[in-house]
Amino acid sequence: MPHPHIGRLITAASQVILGKEHELRLALACLIARGHLLIEDVPGTGKTTLAHVLARLLGLQFQRIQFTSDLLPADILGVSVFDRTTSAFSFRPGPVFAQLILADEINRATPKTQSALLEAMEEHQITADGQTFALLEPFFVIATQNPSYQIGTFPLPESQLDRFLLRIRLGYPDSAAEHALLQGHDRRELLNDLQPVITPAELLELQKNAQTLIVANRLVEYVYALLAATRHGAEFVTGLSPRAGLGLLAAARAWALLEGRDHVLPEDVQHVFPHVAGHRLHLASDGRSPAAETLAQLVKNVAVA
């Protein structure tokens, strides 16, 4: 039976993000798995709104950083300022010191600025002027990305992409959802009315519960077979990394928790695999990310252990 928090979260979020329950569940699974989320789509499909909704419903401290071509690393991390009263420099924390960071249009900033988030996303700390500062817990980055063909975008480096556990696309709503959207209340008004459904402490408890789910040895072998399938052969430039394999298992555990089970099935792995692998793999033919059909065929070709 699904955890009662899960149903309340999905129900509340679905009142603002219409017709996207599957994407909402993936986003929630990503956070329960302690991962960072990348949302890629054209402007106006609700990417930013989704981040606001999750922050409010989870009761997290929220900061939005609008990425632009002139954004500097110090604008994200913080800066040391000289204090005349003490004749010393003191560090002023930047917006990264929150529990949920929205990196809006992350690929409109230069690679140098994008890389400012690498240490924060991996180690939940930053280093500035030789000092290390711990970030708040829980800590998540939700980044939105415009399609690479749009003017003024910079491709995310592979090292940056690998820090995101899942990539999802919202897409256009179906006919019924869009009619309800056009006839309904302004999304900003609905956001203002949202109240936390759970506390950050309860979210941390969900994360701990997900880590205790049973993963059989044969399932681990199946995950390894999927990783190996991306590494052997000439279809992809490089295969999935060990970090991706760990992320795949973590995401599968979180998805199984959402489904109300105490153990992970191959179907859980198959469900999250395209969202874990899609942004990490590049086709050898043209360097692009593989299409959903390519990933589906890869999964189909790997036998369940």
C-alpha cells in the first residue's frame, strides 16, 4: 500500500500541474532518491511551476536562480566582503544556501557558471576562499533547460549532466487538461494557496525508507546487464558510468516505494531507466541524446535475470 504522504502530495500537486501525474511521480521519486532533477522542454510548459509546487508542498526553503549569459559563479555561491569594522573578509552566502534550488534555464549560462554547482550537487557543500561550507539538508537542485536549438543556449557538460539523477519532459497537456487550464484560475494564485503537505523531516524519513527496500541479487545482475549493454558495441559514444548505475538502483527503489512495495521489481528499473540514461548517453552517429524508442529497444534486448 502506498505511503499516505505520497497520495496527498500527488493530489495536491495535480491541482496546479494538470494532466501530468506521471511526470509528477517521477519528479517526486527523484527527490525521494536524493537526486537532482533536470526538466527539459520548450518555454511555457510548466517547468518552473513544477519546482515551485514541490518546494511548497514539501515545506522546503526555496531559492530561484535565473541563469543568464552574464551570471557569475559568485552570484550562485556567495562572495567574500571586506568588513571595515573587523578589518577582515567575511563570507556572504549566495542563493545556493537553500534546500531546493531552481536553476532556471540553466543552459543559458556559460559552462564556467554551470560548473559552480558541481560540488554543491555532489557533496552538498561549497568551497570559497579556501573554506568549506556545508549546505542545508535536504538539498536538491531542479534545473530547467531549453532545447539546444534555441538561441542563446550552451550545452551542459557531461560532468554536469551526470549530476542529475533524472531528466523528464513535461510536454504539452492533453486536450482535457488544457481546456481546464484555460478555464481555471491563474497558476500563480493557486501556488500562493498551497500549503506544505509534509515537513522536511518527513521527507528525510521517506528517503530513509526507500533505502531499506529489498533489492535481490538477480535484480542487481539485471541492472549490471543494462549498464553493460550501453558500454559494449558502437551505438553510444560512451556507456553509463558506475554513478549512473547507483542512481538507477536508487531511482528504482524510490519508484517501488511510490508503488507501495517493500521490494524492487525489474519493472521499476525499466520504468525509470529512460529517465536515468537518456541525458547521459550520446549516439555515436550524431552525438545527440538517444530517442525514447532507442532506449526502449535497448531495454527490450536485455533479458531479465
